[in-house]
Amino acid sequence: MSELQEILEDRFGLSGFRPGQRPVIEAILEGRDVLAQWPTGAGKSLAFQLPAMLAPHPTLVVSPLVALMHDQVQRMRQLGLEGAASISAHSPPQQNLQTLRALQQGRARLVYVAPERFSAPGFLEALQGLSFSLLAVDEAHCITQWGHDFRPDYLRLGRAVAALRPRSVLALTASATPAVRQQIARRLEMRQPQVFVLPLDRPNLHLEAMEVHHQTRRQVLLSHLGRRDALPAMVYTTRRQDAQEVAAFLLASGILSECYHAGLSPERRRLAQERFLAGEVAVMVATVAFGMGIDKADVRSVVHLAPPPSLEAYYQEAGRAGRDGVPARCLLLYSKADFALRRTFARRRYPDREVLHAMSAALPKTPPTELRARFRHLSPECWRMSLTALLGHGWNAGQVPAKRNTPRSAWMYLEGLRRAEVERLDGMEHFARTPGCRRRVLLSWFGESPAPACGNCDHCRRPGKPGDSPA
């Protein structure tokens, strides 16, 4: 029996590797940089947890999922890895300091770190000079503006890789197009990474979409949840208020439900999550704040009450159904108005050339508060994007223009982001409105070559009856 198989059985209690796991782990142990795209439920945590037990130096895992960090730290300690810990803004400062000291003294073996810690003064400097066998970046698509879930804190990770020089860098993502994978590798300064892409198809998921007016969506949802084998279920809404109202509607209709969104207190979110995972409630109604890293394999339905902004976001959320391999349903409800509204938001999110030229001219001579007042017609997000783009394309800390073409460069950069956002939205609408096989549209978006018909979407099951799913 190989050493890897021995550890898998003795420490993790598993009889065998899932598809794709072993080659990734072997490449990491050989010191290679690795980019792994695995669908939800493929067991990506093992890719850094098992090497951490064999590597001579610590493993650093960057993850935006604080709740998942704490769960995995506890699990690793139960498996016998005492040197497992986490560092985040949600942990007491003294605990974070103790973890740093444990790293510096060689007592920490597997440390989870929230990405925003790399912007904390002195954090990266405290790690420099230490040896790391592996730096793993979970949800790596967050590093690229061309991805579906961009997070600015991830942009500092390239600098961290350059400063720490780990033996291996591992980037993990569940859904990314080929272009996004290329940008992940570039931004993390990966050295000729080995790329492992598992097929994204989940044949057990029944894909369906229905064009439904907003006023009737709750009744459609109620009808869906009343089907045999529809529960447990996750229901996604766009707004926090919608999540609360839909959860209350389901409770009034006799379905035990919980609500989860970022506006709730941490304790309230924790209790809601625990009740859903324990099976005390049948339905979790949530915004996108819920789901990443949630280990519940028996979800039988994922329902979107409005279309997400991209197929990447949609499939990451829909993929939380049926992780046990048992048939599950993914239902998308949409209308033309949903996509029109998202396009309107996309237009308002980005400034035009004239605004950037005016801001560029005003920057060196206008105090920040006056500058914001002058451009108060811009939404907060548009304001931040405009200022960030200008500062990133020719302005230094002293607000002295480094290039004459700064406004033009900033506009071209933002225009590229806008076009990418619209393209992702177009892909989402094509999936919703296609008269053909939905799985083919979905997988083609990610560069795969599926069969002409899948046999497990609403169109393939009921040819000629779009949106009419089987009973």
C-alpha cells in the first residue's frame, strides 16, 4: 500500500481517492504549481489537507469562508493534526498572534488565512523568512475581474506569493472559463502550473428554467417544494428583503424554513446554518452570502427566484444540489424584466469618458469630500470604480499624473470590465431562454464539448415543451 493510500485510510477514514484527487496531490508533493478546477462536491479540501500531513514545512490556505475555516480546523485536529489553526478578523487578536508565533516557531502545520489579512499592516512581513511547502488559494476565481465573484483583497495574493516563495502554489476553483484560468495563473505568479480540469457535468442534476412573472413566483416555488423528493432545498434570492419575505411566506405555508443573508448578525446566521445542516428546517432561503463551503450532501433542490449575473455564479450555486450523487433538481425562474434590470445596473455601474476626464482634472486640486460632492450623481459603486481605475492607471499617492493618457487608459479598463459583465449576462440569458438542451449551453460556456442532448433537462425530457419539467 502506498503512503498516500495509507494516510487516506488511516487519517481520513476514506477507502479511495475521488476522481482527480491523487494526480493533484502528487504534483503538489513534487513541488509543482497546480491549478485545479473541480466541480462542487469533488473533494477539493483533500488537495491541501493531505499534503500538509507529509510536507516538511507549513501549508498556508487562503479562503474567504470564515465559517468553513473554523470547521476544517476542528476536523483536522480531530484527525490528529494538532498544528491546524486559522487567522481572520473574526478571531480574537490574541489568538491570531498566537497562531503567528506558532508558525514562526514551527509548531503550526496547516493555517487558514482570510484574504483581507494580507492588507493588515505587518502581516506579510511577519511571514517573510519562513519556509512554506504550499500556499493554497481557495475560490481562486475571486482574483480576477473577469470572473464572476471578484474580490479586491485577492489582488494582494500575487505579492504574497512573490514574498513568501512557497515550494508549491495551488489554485482551486469550482467554475471558471479558460480565460479566467489563465488570469488566475498570471495573477498568482504561478510557474508553468499543471492544470487539472475535471468535467463539470453533474448528470444527476435535472436542469430546468421557467419564464415566470414576479407576482406568481412564490406560488411556483411552493408548488415545486411540494413535489416528492424536493426537500431539503436551497432557495436563492437577489435581495436580503426578498430572502426574509420568502422564508416567512414558506413558514406561513407550513414549510419549515430559515433565512440567511449578510445583514443578519453572525450569531443569527450561525444558528440558521446549523438548523439547516442538522435537518431541523427543510428550506434555506438566502442570498449569495450562503452556500460556499457548506457540507450538506443531500440537498434535493436548488431554486433561483431570479437569474444570477453569470453562468459561473449559477452553476456554483446550483451545484450545491445532489452532492451525494442522488437525483436533484435545479430550477431557475426568470423574466425578460430581470435581464433588462441587470443590464441597467451594469450601465450605471460604469462611468463614461467625460466623467473620468472631469475626475482626472479635479483630482490634484480638490479635497476628497468636495470631489465626492461634485460627482454625487455617481452611485457609490461607480464612484469607487472610477477612482480606483484612475489611481491604477497613472496616478500615484501624491495625486500627480504619471501619464497624459490616464483617463483614456482608465476608461478602456472599465469598458473591458463592463463588456465582460454584459457577456456573462448574455450567457446567463441564453441558458434561460434556449429552446435546446440546457446542459449543452451550460457546459459549452466553460469550453467543454457536450453531447447534443443530455436527457436530463426540461427540454430534453419533454421535447417541444420548454419549461415543462417531468413530474
